[in-house]
Amino acid sequence: MSTRTPTADLFTQTSEAAAGALPTPFDDLGAVVEAHRLRVYRFLLASLRDADVAETLTQETFLRAWNSRSSFRGECSLATWLTRIALNLLRDHTRTNRFRFWRRVSAQAVDATEIASFLPHRDSALDTRLIATEQVGLLWQAVDTLSERQRTIFLLRFVEEMELSEIGAATGLPLSTVKSHLYRALAHIRERYSKLSRKAV
Amino acid sequence: MNSIDHLTEEQFYDLVISNPTDSSVEVQHLRDHLLRCPECAAELAFLRQPLADFRSSVTAWADHHSNNRSWTRTSHPSSFAMLSAWLLAAAALILVIALPFAAHRKPATIAYRHATYSDTKPSAASSATIGDEALLEEVNQTVSSSIPTPMQPLADPTGAAGNKIDSNSRN
């Protein structure tokens, strides 16, 4: 069963009106939303750990993309371009509502163990499942301690599986800086994860 | 690099970051080392496996939330289109119901309006004309009279007084 989003519905008619212009990916905005919504939402959800805010910012990402579609010249992939918009929104949100954001996080943020419980288990052995779930929980705890930029780059690489060049294009950082942030993030996570693992054992 | 010289931290992270499909010479060189060095291979697996599980859990978690979000609906018409359709249907129904009544009432209304128009307008106009004429007549009388109205009793003071006296004396 196919699904459509309100954002897609909202712009369907306008997309038809724009059909006379040069062909762009936004000629079929419904398809763009369908193709990228989950990815954008997943990234925002993982960054904020607040499903409501993630949903709002996801909708806002596509709205902003539509409004500034003329600035998309295909220099990077559409996914990268949308990620850049989502990143800007995320930054605006965490900066302007920083206090409220942290207060909300403390009240509503999803617990790391809850996220870990979503781990699909290919192995049915109970002890293996428990260990994997615990490891993911520990990794989340380690990710929580990263700086905002490191966490963003880490999530883009290890959750969204973006290429380093794409991360550079989305964040506006040089490739060397992206690499350096990733190295630091991994070093931090490795250290924290080792500590937490030892503690757990 | 031999098996005793373990991977540097940077090389280790290069391997963690690299894609499985990456076939560059540098990465291939590091992979060759892993085949010879079980310690580095174990260290890499120690970090790689949780990272893979981390991604799987985030993906499943986001899928779960996304499916429960309001934006995910079946491919039925949008709520706006549905609402418009309902409003249109309601308007059509009201029209169908109201049309016979309107058609029935129309001649009567027109007749009433005609009657009202013909009754009220001439009467109002005639009363206005009469009023104007009366006013003009009064003005004419006032202007044409030799003695102004306030001085009328003085026109024939003797006659009037004499009459009065006469009548009084007769009484």
C-alpha cells in the first residue's frame, strides 16, 4: 500500500503549475518526499531523540526545500542538499530553543535502552540478543557525550552511511575537517564504550 | 608493516570509516594487515559490530515512529480534498432542497414587491408634491398679501373694534 504525506499533497498542484519550467527533481515533489522523508526523519530523530520535534523539522525541511528549490542546481545530490537544510533547521532549533530543548530532552527524550530494544535480532539466542541490546545501549550513552558537531557527523556516517565528501557538502566543512571530527568522535566513543563495557561486565 | 606493528589509531579509524566496497590501495593494505593480525582484527570487530547494531536499532526505531506518525496515511484522497468534496456535496444538497421553495416563492415575492412599489412610491411622491404645493401656496399668499400676516389685525382696527363694540353693546 503506497503512502503519501501531507507535504506532498500540499504541493502537488503547485508542482503541476511549475511543469512549464525546466525539469527539476521538484517537479514531482511527492516522489521526493516519499524517497527522502524517512531518511531525513531518522537523522533528525537520532539527533534530537524527540519524535514530535523530529516530525516538525522533517516537514519544515521539505517546505524549505520547496521554497528554495530554485537554488538547487544539482551540484550535490538531492539527499545531500536536503540533509544540509535539515542540519540548518536542527542547528537553529537547538540554538534558539537551547534551554527549552534541554528541558524537553530531560522530560521526553527517549531512553537509550528503549532505542536499543528496537534492535532486530537475526540470532534467536537470548544471551546474544541481550548482549547486543546492551552494547547498543552503551554505544548510545557514548554518543550522547559527543559534541554537537561530532555527533552530527558520526550519525551522518554511521547511521545514514553518507560518504565523507557528502558529509562535507552537507555540513559545509572541508573533507579533512570531517575526517578529523570523525576520528575524534570514534576515539571518544571507543574509549567510553570500552569503559562502559568493562563496567557492565 | 608486519603483524607485530599494529595499526595506528588513524589507520584503525580509516578502516572503521571505510566502506566495505572501498577498494583503494591504502584500505586494501590495511585489510591485508587484519588478515595477519588477529589482535587488530578483534579490536576492529569489537567496535564495528556495535556500530552496525547501532545503525540497525536506529533504523528500526525510526521506522517504528515514522509508521505511527500522522503523515503516514494510505493513498486515499487528502483530507483537504475530502473536506472539499463533502462541502460541495452539502452545498449541492442545500441547493436541491432550496430550489423548489425558491421557485415557488419567486412570483409571490415579485408580485409583493410590485405591489409595495406601486403602493408606496406614488403615495409618497404625491404626498411630497402636495406638501411642496401647499408650502408654495402659503409662500405666494404671504408674498402677495399687501399686509404681512402678523399685522393683519391692524388692517382695520376701527372696523373690527367697532364691530366688537357693537356686538358687545347689543348684548
